[in-house]
Amino acid sequence: MAVVFLLYVIAEIAAIWAVGSAVGVLGTLGLLLAGAFIGSWLARREGAKAMRAFIETSRSGRSAEKELTDGMLVGLGGVLILIPGFVSDVLGLLLMLPPSRAVARKLWLRRMEKRAVRFANQRRGPVMVVDSDVVPPSSSEDKARPVIEGRIIEG
């Protein structure tokens, strides 16, 4: 983790140096301030959209994992935009835009599913997740035994 932070700091310094060399000190400060203002406006707008979508989905009784994850990613994007620097601004803006946020959401949910299975396996032993449906029995003698049709997703 320390190596990642060190690489991030080096990338931020290099980006600020490159922009400062191209547009000067005042231009660099202006771009950093403009990025913060535009990013905070975008974060407020996208955060409100994510909140409305979350409330609508919750009221309809459906699972709101997509909307909840979008809200979390918008919040993370807002924090990244408020951190001074061009690399963090670009990462924050990517998390604010719906197409790139959808990609980040898929990666995040896939990672969390793997971690949940790994955590469950550590706590309780191996776990098998089955995607299945209970099918009503076809004859009167099978009424005592329900039929479960499905496939193993994770073992």
C-alpha cells in the first residue's frame, strides 16, 4: 500500500510539473481550482441522481445494490476531485461519468463477491452457492419431495 501511495505522489508531482511547464504557475492553479469547482458541481448532481434512483428502487421493493454502489462511487469520485492534483481529478471525473462508473461498479461488485465467499469459507468452512428454483412436483406420489433444479455458481 505504501508503494501505491508513493507512485501516486510521484504521478501527481509529474503531472503538476508538466502542466506548470506548459501553462505557467497561475494557469496551473487556475486549472486546479476550476477542476475542484466543476468536480464538486458534478458530484452534487450525480450524487442527487444516485440518491433519487436509490429511493425509487427501494420503494419498488427491488434490490438496490446498483444504486447503492453508484452512490458510493460518486462519493469516492467527489473526494478524489477535492484532493489537489490532476491525477486524482481525472480519476474522480471518471468515477462521476456514468459509462466509466458502470465499469468500476462491475469490477467492484465482482471483487466484493469474491471477498465475501473467501470470508465465508474462512469463518464457516467451504460454502456452496446454488442458483436454483423449486419446481412443483409433477405427480401425486412426488408431493412429499419437492424438486430443486439449479446449477452451482461458486464452490
